[in-house]
Amino acid sequence: MIPENYFAPLELEKVFRRPAPLEVDLGCGDGRFLAAMAEQVPGRNFLGIERMFGRVSTGCRRAARQRLENLRILNLETTYAVEYLLPRGSVAVAHLLFPDPWPKKRHKRRRIVQDDFVASIRRMLAPDGRFRIATDQEDYFEAIRDIVSAAGFAEEPAEEEGSFPVTTFEKRFLAEGAPIYRLRLRKVD
């Protein structure tokens, strides 16, 4: 998907050619999770955001092969898309699955989950919108939990394993025996 204007919010009904609740996969990778969700829930629209062109190409081929009319992938930096392109209150569910943990202490400032990013997520979420996060890094999970606790979100019980499709990264981490930490948040006013 190529936006008509990179400096104005997306007109989502034009993008998808139908009104429907929107779910966004932030850093959708190769689109495995996104395509599986679009197939399972045809009554919703799905938007993937990914900055790496090779992954975007793979995701687009997957969506075309599965003939998914309710799926679009945007090749752009996630933080920019969340802050400037997704209209206020337009997203029912945002998925942030296995973001780069930047584990070295000197790199922690590069982590995507920062106060400004969480404020942008909150702005784009509809009332009672959900924000789902998963990571294999316990320290990053705890840091995320600290940031979101002060940002107008209520923590809800995480979904059972297997209730959502598995991402490519999750598949690898599970094969390595890594624990998966999940957070399910609801926007509160």
C-alpha cells in the first residue's frame, strides 16, 4: 500500500474500500501473523506496518496468494505511521509482537516502546481499544509494563497460548524453549 499523502492521516475507508474495525500489526515482519488473522476474521480490516522492504514483499506475496482483500501492508517506519498516518480513534486492536529488544544497556533508548510511542498508540486506539504485546525478553516486558501502567491502559488477562496465530519470531523462540511474555491492555479514559 502506498499512501496518497505521507503528511495526512490515512482515509481508511478508501484504503480498504469498506468500513470495518481495524487491527494493526506494528512491525508485521513477513506477514505470517497478519495473513492468518485476516483469513480468520474476514469481517475486520488488517494493516501491517513494516520498514524492511524484503519483509514487506514477502507479506504482500502471502496476502496475494491467499487472496486477502481485507489486508494491506505499509512499508514505513512504525513510529511515524502511528504518530502521523493513523487517525485518532481509528484502531480497534494494535499488535506489537516481538519488537527488537535492544538488550544492551547503551541501546535501550532505541527500543520502540517509549512514553511518546505509547501516547501515540493510545491516541490512535478507539475507545476500549486493545493493545497486545508479546516478547521473549523478561526485562523488556517489565520495562514495557512500567511505561504502559502510567499511560491510561488497564491490564487484562493475557490470551491463552494458541488463541492467536504464531509469528515467525514466536515460532523460533518457542523452538528454542524461550518463555513468551504477553501483555493485553485496554485503553481507559
